[in-house]
Amino acid sequence: MSSGVGVVWFRRDLRLADNPAWARATSDHERVAAVFVLDEVPLAGAGPRRVGLLVSHLRALHEDLVAAGGGLHLLRGRPAEEIPGFAAAVGASALHLNADVGAYARRRDDSVRRALDTVRFVSHWGNHVHPPGTVAASSTGRVHRVFGPFHRAWRSTAPEPWPEPGGAELLAPLDAPAWPSATLGADHPGTAMEPPGGGERAAHRRLARWMDHVDDYPSARDRPDLPEGTSHLSGDLRFGTLAARHVLEVVGDATEGREAFTRQLAWRDWYAHLVAADPGFLSEPMDPRMDHVEWLDDEEGLEAWKRGMTGYPLVDAGMRELAATGWMHNRVRMVTASFLVKDLLVDWRAGEAHFRRELLDYEPSQNVGNWQWVAGTGPDAAPYFRVLNPTTQARRFDPRGGYIRHWVPELAELSDKGIHEPATVGPLELAAAGVTLGADYPEPIVEHGFARGRAIEAYERARGRG
Ligand SMILES: Cc1cc2nc3c(=O)[nH]c(=O)nc-3n(C[C@H](O)[C@H](O)[C@H](O)COP(=O)(O)OP(=O)(O)OC[C@H]3O[C@@H](n4cnc5c(N)ncnc54)[C@H](O)[C@@H]3O)c2cc1C
């Protein structure tokens, strides 16, 4: 056991169970202090809803720490100043944390490490099933550029042993944490919301509920109209109220449904591996030929997309779900992203930035990885000539229009057929449903067939130049 005090700096791992940094600190030190820094730099882009969720997780973490005899020390400011100052004040010999792959996170952690002086900086990996660098590389020595082989290697990777928590005495803060308002640092208009169910115990209950549905995952996962079709655990994985490895252990792969579900955790690890190996991936197309796509500067189209007013009901339903809840179904994320990039030919980075602000589960590697996948600019990307047809996708994955009816209520009275393509509905049905196109609901802002051809040409020109 190391003598003295260990500090655990919580960030995207807001739990005590299955947390390597916490376990190692509580077994290596006699006394342990838990700290979180409210850092306005990442919070500025978050939006009040994500800040509200963070605060509700922090409150729950504090309560769990109080129950264990300690409490959360809540600091506010720049980590490179706050963390070394706190470590010195409590006489710490080591700082423990779980590493993160985002560009800002890495710069921040480097600056803290440099500022620590004599305090040991002990980095763990706690937020992935297999942390970056641990899944065997391809024959070129790089992270697999194709998901299939990565997944096979991922499945045969043995998990690294995690330390067992120890019985260190916990240090309690002198004052109760001064919880910030959800608008802290946020430059985002909108309503602050503190969602219920913060903390790891609530997350474990969500995982337990998901076990009643996971076996239906293969048939239900692409259906946005089925509320239990996917797990909705992405926010818990993002804030670390659940360890990905724990989710894998609980779910296992005994059935087709469980296997299909845990495969998604491998996608999450894959994008983290790619970003850890090449941080440039966060802002530049992984396929350099795609640097030459001539994107359109279509401000009006981008705004219509953000507001859910494109005239394509599935796209609009998704964008309104995102605006209202901070979450969007994966299939619909693909359709909305494809619409922006391929139908409107707007640079994927504009869509990525919008999702970054809005999503409760926003993670740099996951968001960029998926946007690049849809845009056809990333590794193992959807081929550039694959342009999702938003109407066919709606018919296939929201067959009765239940999802669209919920999020685009002005179309709710249209028939199951008409709701997917209001522009083709006859005047009598429109009148009976109380819809005037162009007034209650927009005409399509672009014609899909034309847009598809335009996108393929733009991509082909870029490939020719690259
Ligand atoms: C354009 C776009 C942007 C996205 N941005 C994010 C993001 O910022 N953060 C994020 O967590 N996910 C992102 N995703 C992936 C995916 O849409 C969400 O993880 C999923 O919808 C979350 O819902 P769920 O928890 O019910 O998923 P489930 O289907 O239940 O999947 C279980 C878990 O697997 C992981 N997962 C599922 N699909 C993917 C995927 N395609 N890529 C990586 N991990 C996946 C998630 O952690 C998810 O919680 C994005 C997808 C697209 C197409």
C-alpha cells in the first residue's frame, strides 16, 4: 500500500463500481479524496440539458460517497490549476484517473500531468470493454480499418484484470458541494432540464430493465417506433455511470440478440481505438480523397434540417426528437445524417457540430466516427454511392408511421401510406387530415432523386482529384 492520500479525479466515469481508478486508489492508499472539476471549456459547448444530466450524476455520486463516509470535492476552474492545488492541499502522493481519448481531454490531462510536480499521475482505462491499444492490430501494425476484423480480434481479446477496491478511509469535503445551475458555461438557448435517474444505481436499474428486451434486439433495433427496441444506455456509457465491461459481462452473448447487442459495444471501442491512434480523425476525413468534396454552403438547408422542417417526415421526426430529448434513435441518426451530407451536400462537420451540442450521449470519437461513416469519409465507411432514401427508410423502419406521428404531430391524421410522403398525398386526404403543404408542413426542400445524383457526382469528382 502506498502511504498517504490518493486523489481520484472523476470525469467520464461517474461511478464507484467497476471503476479501476477508484479501486486502485482505495486499495493503494490509506486515505482517498474524490474530486470533480467543473471545467467551463468542455461545458461551454454542451447545452443546458447535458449539463443538467451531468449535475444529476454528480449529485448521486456525492450521495454514494457520503454513504461510504466521504463526499465529492467539487472544484471549478482550469484542471491544470485546480487539480495540483487540491492535491497539494490534501497532501496527496498520487492522482488516479481513467483516461479519455478526446483531443481536449488528452491536452487537459497532459497539462495536469506536467503541473503535478511530485504527485504521481496514475492513469487507468475504465470506460471501454477493451481500451485503446489492447485489441490486436492488423498486419500493418495499425488499428484495423475495417470493422469485421476488428470485431473478431475484439472478441478474442482477454480483458485486462481490474484491481479490487480497498478499504481506504474517505476524505469528506468541509463544505457541501455548490451545485451549479444547468446553464453553467452553456451558450445554448433552450430549457435547462435535470433529468431523473442520475447516478449508477439508476443506471443499473436501466440495464436490468433492458435484459427483458435484449433478446428482441435483432428484429427491433432498427425500429424507432418501438420504444424498447434499443437499450437507451448510451448516456450511461458516456458518463460512465455504467462500465462498458460490466454491461458486456451482464449481457453476454448466449443468444443472437445478446450477441448483436454486444457487437455494438465493439463499434464503440473501435472508434475509440481509431481516435486514440490518430487524433486527426476527429476533424479531418480519414479517407484523404474526401478532402476534395465540394460541399455546398447551404445555410437555409442546414437550418431547415436543424429545425426538423425539411419536408421529409422521418428526417424531421428525428431532428425534433433530438431537439426535444437530446437523444435520437440510431437508424434515424443515420437517415438524418445521410440527408444532410448527401441530399443537401453540407459538410459532415456542420452536422457533427450540431449533434455535439444536442446529444446527451455525445462522445467525440463516437460522434465523429459515425458521421464519417455515414458521410463515406471514414474507415470502413458506407460506400459513397450509398445514399439513404429517407422515404423508403421511413416505410421500412416506421411502417405504420407511429414514430413520425409522435414527433411530427401535424401529419398525425394522414394514412399509414401518406404519412411517409405527404407531398404525394392527394388534396382530399390532405384536407381530411387538416394538412396544408407549405403552411402546416413544408414541401420537400430538395428532390431526393436529383440530390442523390448530385452527391454521387460530387464524390466522384473528389475521388478523381484525390
Ligand atoms: C451520425 C451519428 C452520430 C452518433 N453520435 C453518437 C455519439 O455522440 N455518442 C454515442 O454514444 N453514440 C453515437 N452514435 C451511435 C448510436 O446512434 C448511439 O450510440 C445509439 O443510438 C444509442 O442508443 P442506445 O443506447 O439505445 O443503443 P443500443 O442500440 O442499445 O446500443 C448499445 C450501445 O452500443 C453503443 N453503440 C450503438 N451503436 C453504435 C454506433 N453506431 N457507434 C458506436 N457505438 C454504438 C452505444 O454505446 C450504445 O449505447 C451516433 C450515430 C450516428 C449515426
